[in-house]
Amino acid sequence: GNAADASVAIAAALAVLEPCSTGLGGDMFALHYDANTRKVKSINGSGRCPSNLNIDVVKNFHKSQLDFTMGIHSVTVPGAAQGWEDTINKFGSGKLSLLQILEPAIKLAEEGFPVSTLTALRWNQQMDCITKWYTPEEIDGGKVEMSTDGKG
């Protein structure tokens, strides 16, 4: 492989290991320096918003900036996965398939790993954002799967 292959493999592993820092449900950007042409090229893996969403819709719908950041219109279609594929197709070595590049991250996700202190802290800080959508009975009764043991 090459540096582009490795960068996607690392990004995928970080999406598993540090999902609060980077993740499959977000965006990605890549810069690639071609030593032969001495040029830098880029990949913009930004998520896309709905085609009918414009500034007037946002201003009329949301009362404040905070209301917007926690609202439905702040959500985009994640662009990371497509950006990873674009990076491999445009800059990759051509020697490895996307599946081969993602295999180490897949193994981490399937086999598990110790959660870092930072990730545990961030998850704990955000539990109110998750649990506000469920009753205590749903969480305590195991109807809401938030961990491998079903106890949230």
C-alpha cells in the first residue's frame, strides 16, 4: 500500500477507537501531495444537506443558533465513507481493496477493545442527550441497547 491506503486504514481504526473525535457518521478531508507533479490535491468528504434547505428555511424555523445546532437542520448526510473510498480510488496504491484496508478496523469493532479514558468521559458527558429519548423503564429493562451487556 501507500500513504493514502494507510491514512484511510488509520481513519477507520480511529472511527472505532475514538468515535467522539472522528467517525463514520461525520465528514473527512484529505490532502495528497504528488511528488512527481509537485502538486497538492484534495478530497472534500463533507456531508450533504437536503437540497431544499437554505438560509431562509433555517432562519424561519429556528429561534436561535443553539436551537439550530441541536435541531434537525444541523444534520447532514455523512461524507466520511464516500471520502475514504474517493481517497483510495484517486490516490491509493491500487494494490489493496477497500475491504483489505478496512479489515483492521473491522477486527477492532468485532473483537472489542478497552475504551480509552477520553472516550469513556465523552460518552458519560453525552448520556443525557441519548437517554432523554427513552423512559427509565426502557433503559433499565434492557429495551434500549447501549452496551454489549444491554445495561446502558
